[in-house]
Amino acid sequence: QVQLVESGGGLVQAGGSLRLSCVASGSISRIEAMGWYRQAAGKQRELVVVSISDGSTNYVDSVKGRFTISRDNVKNTVSLQMTSLKPEDTAVYYCYAVAVTDRGMTGKYWGQGTQVTVSS
């Protein structure tokens, strides 16, 4: 199995910054993709950013230029630096990974979620 543990998040004023971190552990052979989703109250979960193993990244338009993903393939960690935060960024942020286990099974795994609240 693969476990994802997030840290960071919290309450910040509009225009401020926060950093989220996530570490993957368990029976991991390799990680094909890591990234972040978010879910605001009453809304569907949406992809924020994904980092693919080929080095490419894909951001949702609403965070381009403000959020930056970084990934350590050796430590199996991913971080999300969020700047110029807006009230509409308020959501529960979930780390996720597409990982191949040491038994060769590919699966999508989720962290427990961390709340980000941006006050106006």
C-alpha cells in the first residue's frame, strides 16, 4: 500500500502565501505522477496541478503564475508553494499520486486533505 501524508495549510489573508507539502511512503516502486486537487465547500473536487514523471506540469488556469509545484523523486515528496492567495482559493487541498507498487500494481492514492482558508 501507499500512504500520503500532507502538511501545511491554515489561515492566511488575501495576498499572502502558504506552502503545502506531501510525502509518499509504503511499497512504492515508482511514482508516475504527483500533484494536488482541491475541493471548496459545495463544489466538485478539481485538479490544481499535476507533475508527471517526464518532468511536465499542468496547472489549472486559475492558479497559473501564483502556484508552483516542486517534486523530489528520490524522497517521493511534492510541495505546492502558493502565493498571491485569493479568497476563492479557499478549499481542502488533497495530495495525490499515481504510483506503481513493488508488486507492479498501479493505483491512485490520496492524502487526508488539508484546509486552506484565505480571508478577504
